Amino acid sequence: MALRSHPMVDRAFGVEYSPLAQFVGATKLAYRDMEIEAAAEAVKNLLRFVRSNSAELPALSAFSNPSIFDRDLCWT
């Protein structure tokens, strides 16, 4: 990602095992295409979010693999 702004770099590709890591990486690479107003509105919406400990995690492989997603670290 650090080389994306280099004039000789035309494209950046990433391969991730974890869907969450893939989402984070794609989001970081797309930051230049974001509209400031849309990003500010998204931040406002995130700050209003109230997390519930009663929510069930989806049955995705990343959520059930403790080497990728440590339940004790993320849901305490």
C-alpha cells in the first residue's frame, strides 16, 4: 500500500485469507476515491452505533478460526 502513490505503480493487488482483512485492505486502498462528505457521514453513523453482546456471529470461516479472529480479544 505504501508504494501506491509512487509514479511507477499503476495498480495494487492484495490476497487475504481473512474476509475481514480483505475488507480492511480494500478500504485502505480505496481511500483516494472517497468523497470527504460521504466519509464524514459514515463516521457519524459509526459513532451512533451501539454494540450488543447478544448478537450472533455469522458462520464465516474467519470468525471460527481462532488464529485469525480471537473471540476473547474482540468480544470482551
